[in-house]
Amino acid sequence: MSRTIIRVVALALIFLAPAAAAQIPAAEYEERRGQLAAQLGDGVLLVLGAPEPPQDYLPFYQAPTFRYLTGVDEPGAALVMVRRGTSTTTTLFVRPRDPRTETWSGPRLGTERATRATGLAAVTADRLHPVLDSLLGAGLALHVAGEYRLGANAAPPISYDQQVLERIRERHPSAALRDVTPLVRRLRARKSDAELTLIRRAAAITVEAHRDAMRAMTPGWNEFEIQALIEYDFRRYGAERPAFASIVGSGPNSVILHYNRNDRFMQAGEVVVIDIGASYAGYAADITRTIPVSGAFSPEQRAIYQIVRDAQAAAERAAQVGAQWSAVTQIASRTLAEGLARVGLIEAPDATYDCGNTGSQQQCPQLSLFYFHGLGHGIGLDVHDPDQALGAGGTTIQLGSAFTIEPGIYVRSNVLDLIPDTPRNRQLIARIRPLVTRHANIGVRIEDDYIVTAQGVEWISRAPREIDEVEALMRESYVGPHPRRAEWVDWYR
């Protein structure tokens, strides 16, 4: 099948999905709230939406916990659920309509439209604290879910949620308090079909941006030029924003995990790590590709790249429904270690070096000199979202999981200067220094997104990733944006 046909098929799969499939129905939000209420004792649950930015010309991003339970994407809102026995009363607090203010920041829902949109009773936000005062004054416990650090760890700076809570506690110091955020995170760990559709769309948009970045990559360009193209594609295809700060790291920046200054001129002979993700309807993708600036990998770059790709492939084979995430991680790490030993960057797959400080000498895997992050994470309303396999109430891959697999190798030019000076380490340094010098400033990360449906684990981020695929696409010329098609308009509705 030609690359042109593959591209047409890929675009059809992305853009022909009906718009209705991207909507989360009000009934699903109601079900989420019901599941949460069933786990609460008697009391008042408070979930705050994000406040309006201090300057109304700055972008607004809704708090994910509030969005998960309401679907409301407007500043200054709050949700209050009152649980008494088996009875639950739910109220949405929103800003009132204000034509004068709306001239500057756009139309508000107001109470009537909020009720129509959500099915919830809605009152104006200025009633929130009087209502809470009345409920807590009657002796009800206070449950909170959001961005909180309670107890001894509640040190500055504190979140907006925490600031509001402190005001409430000043007025009701004897009220029983419970942070139920872990309950919400466990609910968020299992994605519904509607959520998986949104994640799939976010990934599809991100794949198109990666493909254009590969075509456009040119020695001498600045990293921010590729970033600009990527984020243009995000908006063109209906994403509201990047899900996180886009990473375009070339040469020495390729070995910095969360580099995002994106202001270096890229040179032929270097690799560039492009770690990006679109946010579509609040749901994030997270996809990384590593590509050669000049369009072809050098022998050293190919060797490191293939090790990382082999580790990812091994992890993919192990990542089946019911699999323990720890076992997936171990397989990827073993593959990385075996590869690094083959090229001579470590002495053996299980080799260690002296680490820690002089008063507490320890042994660390030599692998950790070149691979020092986790294999993956959940994706959803947050780019690092709760997932059933990665600590949100479980350890195995389950139906409704959405996660990444992202092994990497990073050969920092100064890595040997960072380890303790011991006789054993000096011998290690003498052995591997020539290999470190040869591979210096080669950072490779390959990250893909996966969802779990009734059909099993599905790879949804199908940007080119095999060496020959990447180099073939980079031989194509970037000729500008695709002609706009009528189907794309649905992505904005």
C-alpha cells in the first residue's frame, strides 16, 4: 500500500467519526456522581471548578475533578452534594449572567442554561458560602475532592481549592473533614466508551502533527518553528490547546526529559525528541517521536533508537488485559539493559555502580545512568491521569484503561562526571568513556498511547516509528496544511 493511500485511510479514520460520538452525555455525569455518592457517608461534598484567571485575557482551563463530575467548562463554578442516608441532593453553583462583564470575557451559562445543560438544580455562585455555612452549622461532615494538601504536608504555595477550604475551616473549625479525591481518582481510572473516543481523537490530532513535523524538519531551523507548526495543527484539527508544554529538544536538549524552552537552532547530524499531545474536549494525548534533523539516522543514533524501539515492542507484547504493569516494566527495562550492554555503554545487563554518598554507599543499576524514568502513565483529563494499572486502586491492565508506553535512553555528555569517585567507578568510567563520547547527546524516547476496549489493548497513536518509516516520511516535503474538509467542522461542535 502506498504512503499516499495509507495517509488517506488514516485521515478517513480520524475525521469521518460522527460528532455525536465525541459528546459525553449528561446521563454519564449523573452516573459518575451517583457512583461517588454511594461511597460517601452522610455529609456535604464540595468540588470546586477552577477560578477565572486574574486577567480575563489569559486562557482558562477547567479543574479536571470538577469537569469529570459535571462537564461544565466555565470559571467560578462549584458542585455541592448533600448525602443523608440513601438520599443525595446535588446543586450546581455558577456565575450569574452579566451582560456588561460578558462583553469582555464572553457569555456565561447562568443558572437557567446550566440547568438545561446538566439537568442539575443551579443557583448563583454568591450563594455557595451561605449554603455551606448552613449545612456545616447543622453538624454535617465536609467531604472535599480536588487539589488539596491536608495535614502536615499542607505547606505553601497552596492551591485555589486549599485557599477556599481554609476560609471554610476558619468559620467551622469543628467540622469533620475528609478528602475524597482518591475515590474520584479511582473512578477516573476506568474510562468510559465516550472518554476513550475523546482520547482517540486527541491522539489522532497529535499523530497528524507528528507527521507534519517529520516532513517539515530542516537543518538550521529553530525548535520553536517546529513547535509552532505542531500547535497550528492542534488547533486546525479541533484541539483546544496542547495538553502540556510541547517538547522539541534537539542535540544536547534531547537528553533533558522535560525540556520545553524550544529555542535552539537544530543542526544536521543531531536527533530531536518531539514529545507532544493535543487536548481535545479536555482529554489528553501524549506521543513522542525521536527523529534525525537531517532526515537519516547515523549508525550510533540507529543503534540507540533500535534498542528503545525493541524495548517498547517487548512492553507492547506484554501489555495484555490482566497483565501486571510491574511485569511490563521489567520486560522493557531488561530489553534496554541488554541493548546497552551490546553497544558497550554498560558492562552487563545486571551490572551496577557505586551510588549514594560516601557515608552511605549503595549499588545502583548501570542502566539507570541512561534510563531514569517510568515506563508509562495513564492519560485522560490530565496528561498524567489515574489508571487502573498504575496505582489508582489496582496494578493490572483492565477494560477502560488508557495509558502510555515510553521507554527511553539518554546519553548525557556529562553522565560520567555525575557518579561518585570510587575505585570501582573509576574502572567503569575508563571502560565506557569512549562509548559515551561516541554517543553523547543522543537522547531517544518513543512514546505511544493505548486504550483497552472489549477487543483488547489497542495502539491508537499510529505515527511512523520504525527507522525506515521515519526516514521515508522525512523524505517527503511539507507542502502546507491539508485542504479543509466539511467533516472537520464537526470537531468544533
